[in-house]
Amino acid sequence: MKTVVITGGSSGIGLSAANEIAKTCKVYELSRREATYDDRVHIRTDVSDEKSVRSAIKQVIEAEGKIDILVCCAGFGISGAVEFTDEADARRQLDVNFYGVDNTVRAVLPYMREAGGGRIVCVSSVAGAIPIPFQTYYSVSKAAINAYVKALDLEVKPFGISACAVMPGDIRTGFTAARKKSYEGDDIYDGRISRSVAGMEKDEIHGGTPDFAGKFIAKKAFAKRVPAVCTIGLKYKFLVLLARTLPQQFVLKIVGMLYAK
């Protein structure tokens, strides 16, 4: 039986992925909140704390002797204008969404390398490929994951390890309610901050199901071969393709009309 570590697996997409993967694997779920399960092991972990992550991974290795698959789902979102975003909030966004991935990957890699193989799946976002105004730092954190995974995959391929970034679009989860929103400066920006956030939240509330995303992630975790970056859903695959092929100024104009009007 494969041993799988999932960060952020106590809610949203991470929980759905954990539910799917736990059907056939021994799952260790790492998150900050307290949780108990019948079909997996929870270890309370703050992914932004390197010592916390390394302690959790050590527990897994002591119990199982190996980690076959790592799925990084931990993350949250902030919104607001760059000009008025508190520096601590911006840094926290990157600490959890990007450095949380890095902390976990670096803790797991030596064991995968020694075992001669493994799969790493990191949850990114379509916002990493198509940055969203007033959600700048979230977009940056996800774009960083895409670049990180592309380079990482090339580094670890000779050891039989592969890495993949999965980009969901709008998904209806608790992520929307948990987003840390700042409307500071909304009067200066002529109400564009609040309109943008309202548009984002409307899209998310009417978005896809976390179960669909979770099954997609599980499929990539077990697939024989995976692309370095892949997108969930035909609609979003098409949008990402357009963003890559159409003139950049045209793409930015469309994004601006949708989220920065």
C-alpha cells in the first residue's frame, strides 16, 4: 500500500483529494486545525514552519518507512489593492502558499530520492497563469508554484521522482469565506476593489465542486506520467490556452474588464 502525505487535507479541495486517495492508500493529513479520522492519520502541522513540517514528516517515516506521494494543498487567499496591503499579510500569503510547499517538498525529497522514486503534486491556480487584479499576492504565490514545479521536475527526474502543479479555477469551498479581504482605499480606487472581490466571490460560489477537483488531483497522483503543469476543467484549460496564445495586451484588457473595472 502506498503512503501518501497531504497538506491542507482537512478542508476544501485538500479534503476531497484526501477522501479519494484514502480509498486505496495510507494517508497522513497535515494541517493546523485539529481533526480525527477513521481512515487516515492527522498530524497537526503549520506548513509555514519548517521545524513543524520536518517533525511531521519524521513521524510519517518512523511509522511507514517511506513516502510514495506528496500532495500539497495547504493555502489561503487575501485580496485588496497592492498599495494598501499590509506587508505582514503579503508575506503570510507567500509563507503559506509558496514556502509551505517548499518546506514540505524539501522535507520529503531525501526519502523519495533514497527510495528511488515518488510523485509530488502541488495545488496551484488558474490565477497563477492569469494573474487577477486585487488578488495580486495570491496570484504571485500560485505563479511561483508553477515555476517551482517546472524547475523541480527537471532536477529530480533522474531519481525517478516527478512533480506536477495542478491549476483549479473557481471552486465552491470554504476558501471564499476564509479569504482575508481588505477594502482599504476602495474610495480612492472608485469602488473597483469591492467590485472585483464581489465578482471573484460570485464566480467561486458558482464554481465547480471540490470533489471533482479532488478526483482530478488523485488521478494525477497515481498517473504513470504527468505534465509539469495541468489545468482542471475544459473551460479553464481553454482559458489558459488562450492566455498563452493571444497577444498579452489583449488578455490583460479582458482580465481588466472582468476584475478591474
